[in-house]
Amino acid sequence: MHYVSTRGQSPAQSFSQILLGGLAPDGGLYLPAEYPKISGAELDAWRKLSYADLAFEVLKKFATDIPEADLKALTHKTYTPDVYRNARVGEDAAQITPLCTLEEKNGSKLMLQALSNGPTLAFKDMAMQLLGNLFEYTLARQGAELNIFGATSGDTGSAAEYAMRGKKGIRVFMLSPHKKMSAFQTAQMFSLQDPNIFNIAVEGVFDDCQDMVKAVSNDLEFKARQKIGTVNSINWARVVAQVVYYIRGYLSATTSNNQKVTFTVPSGNFGNICAGHIARMMGVPIDKLVAATNENDVLDEFFRTGVYRVRKSSETYHTTSPSMDISKASNFERFVYDLLDGDADRVRALFKKVETDGGFDLSGKPGSDGNEFEKVARYGFQSGKSVHDDRVATIRDVQEKHGVTIDTHTADGVKVAREYLTPGIPMIVLETALPAKFNETIREALGRDAERPAGFENIEALPQRFDVMPANVEKMKAYIAERTGL
Ligand SMILES: *Cc1c(COP(=O)(O)O)cnc(C)c1O
């Protein structure tokens, strides 16, 4: 199995070669040259597997340059009930991503798949925990080290730190805007005492943090000498790890491979739902993939009209489902590549146009860039949008009717999923975070605090370890160099 860039101008690479990197050198995203297929018989045989064994079966189709015994050890080390321990009362932690039925009427079933039982209470742990183990394994094999440098406004940074803490050969330098994250999120990150984790609170806003990451990454000499890498959502291994829970969800909701299911996915950067698309391309009987967005509706606009239009920062809203507050969908290029039947020259032209003109139009109307929008339905995509009042009403409604507290992102999913229920086809909403992370809105909706999983009761009172720094690139470089000794 080898990997090619969506823009067609980078050399083909193996799984291990793209594991530690981000964008392809030509600015594109890596994809397998061909999607491996899963047969109906194979799917049925997988029904009885544990999550770790299922992850192994899926990963070995993609990570063909890692010995199978090693891969199996890595998935078994990652997907344990001890790592994914924050299951709710009534959920079976051993299932890793337990599925429950919320409501059933007129032959339609609305289900919730819990993806946020990992250490940071968000779905990003599903892939990031595996990535931490894969990185450590690969670096040890190569006798190499890696310094992860990134910026976060919340979920990604903490998932990365909890995945990389204590890992040999890896340091994490994570920027966050000083005093701008919630007390819970700040405590989650800053209470880590591991010597390989460095939290840097930047005197500025999130954009200042991101600008510093860009400036440091653009200094190629510094980047190479300091062995700087990233773990953002375009990382291919993250996408593959996410394919596993779509298959698990499918198997848990069905009894034979001639049944179909639909997934609704609270979406921002298109990383999560991209994995659903890949599962479907591999042959998993997924009927529809519904992208649910918040007020930042870049994806909803595309799936309604065929127009992809990135937003300026002034048009990007700060919402109460903040992990979906995006101005562009960084994984979307992978789907566009498939939509254009792998025509890398056109993909390259379209995404160059995004840089110059802010978007492209595949609606087929006069003057548009193509007519592929008419093909989108064949890939099963649908979409919808949910705003703050919808979230609050949905959290309240699900609590009243079912006694389950859902978080704000999952609420966006449930709101949109209810618009697409189809008799006979289970609708699975992916639960992307636990409500304790977004307590303010839970209070607004329910008039009380969200329940906190065991061990998180007093997290704000733990000692915190972080450095405050001005938004100064030279100071940042000196800080890194001093700690790596490189
Ligand atoms: C990251 C995140 C999302 C969005 O996922 P994408 O892969 O960016 O589409 C949704 N909900 C939560 C809680 C998240 O952390």
C-alpha cells in the first residue's frame, strides 16, 4: 500500500513515511493510491472482535509496512477500557465506543455512539491515543526524536498532550491564548506535570498562537534542526484510526451485512466525517453521511449548493460548540479528490483558487469551476446546520425525554439527525464530547452543572505547570531550542 498526494506532485510514500508528517510537499494531502476493500463476509466475521482486534484488522490494510505482530500490540495497548474509562452509568466501557438507542418511532431509530470516553473527554482521543503509541514505536525503530509544536484553543491540544505524555523521543510544545480557555480546559492541559510536555500561554488570542506556529514552521532550517512536527487533523493515521469506529458502530447497530446505517457527524475540519467517507468507499454499507455544522456553515453550504467558500476571520463566529468554529475545512480536499475521480491537476487548480479567490464552485452553473455537485449525492453526503438556540433546546429535550445529558457539539448532531431519520435505517449520531467540557451551556440549558466523570471532580484545584510568553517568534524559538538542546 502506498500513498499519493491529492495535488499529484509529491513522490509516493509508505504509511510509516507519512506518519510523522503533515501536508505533502506539494501542499496536498496524502491518500492511499487505492482504498482497500472490505467484503460482506469479512464484515460479518468482524462482529465478534474486540475493539482492539477490529482496529488491528482495519489498520493492517493501511499500515502495510509495519509488522503485523507490532501493529496488534499497538492496538491492544491503545484500546483498553482503562484508557477509555469515562463511560457513563449504564455504558459498557469494554466496548470502547458503546452505542445506545435514544429514541425509536415510526420504524426509525436514533442512536448515540460514545466516542468521548477517553482521557480528555472528546472524540479526538480515539485517534490521538493510537497516534501517540505509533509515534513512539516508529521513532524508536528509527532512533529518532520529534518535537511537536502546535496551537490550540481547546480539544486538539489536550488530546495531543494526553497522547504524548511520557512518550520516549517526543516533546510537545503547545501554545494557547493566555486566560482565554475555559477553566476546565486550562486545568486539563496545565495540570500535566510530565517533563516532556510544555504548555505556553501566549499573551494574545488564538490567531496570534497560530501565527507563531506558522512563522516557526516557515523557518525551514530551524524546523529541520529542531525536528519540529505537528499532529493536526490532516494526519493520515488519525483519519484511519477513525475509520474503525464507523465500522464498530455499523456492526453494533446491525445483525447482517445486507442492512444499512446512516451516520450524523458534528463537523468542523471534515476530519471525522472524512473517515466515514473512507469506510463507505471501503464497502461498509453506510447509506448516508450527514454533516452537521454550527453557525460556521462552510460544509453545509457546500453540500447544499456545490459552492465551497472559506470564511475570513471576521466571518468566523465564536460559538458554544467551539471545536467546530472553523473558517475552512482542512480535510475537505481528500473528498474533493475522490469527487473529481482522482484528477490531481484539477484538485491543485481548485485549491490554488481557494488561496487566491477564497473558494470554488462545482454547482455546474454558467461560469462555475465544474459540475461535480450533481455527483455528491452518490457519495451519500447530506448536511444541516444548528445554532445556539437549537443546541440549548436539543440538550434540554434529550435530557427530558431520555435522561441523557449531551454536550453542545453532539446536540448540533442530534438536531440535524432528526431532520434525516429514515424508517428501517438506524441513524447513529457520533457523540464527540462529554458535557462536562462545556458546562456553561449545560447550565444555560438545564439550570445545573453537567456531571463530571470520576477523577475530574476537582481538576481546577490541581497544581498547574505552564509558562507565559509574549507573542514573539524569536523568543519562542529560543524557548524551544533551550529545552531540546538541539
Ligand atoms: C474536533 C471536534 C469536532 C469537529 O471534528 P472535525 O474532525 O474537525 O470535523 C466536533 N466536536 C468536538 C467535540 C471536537 O473536539
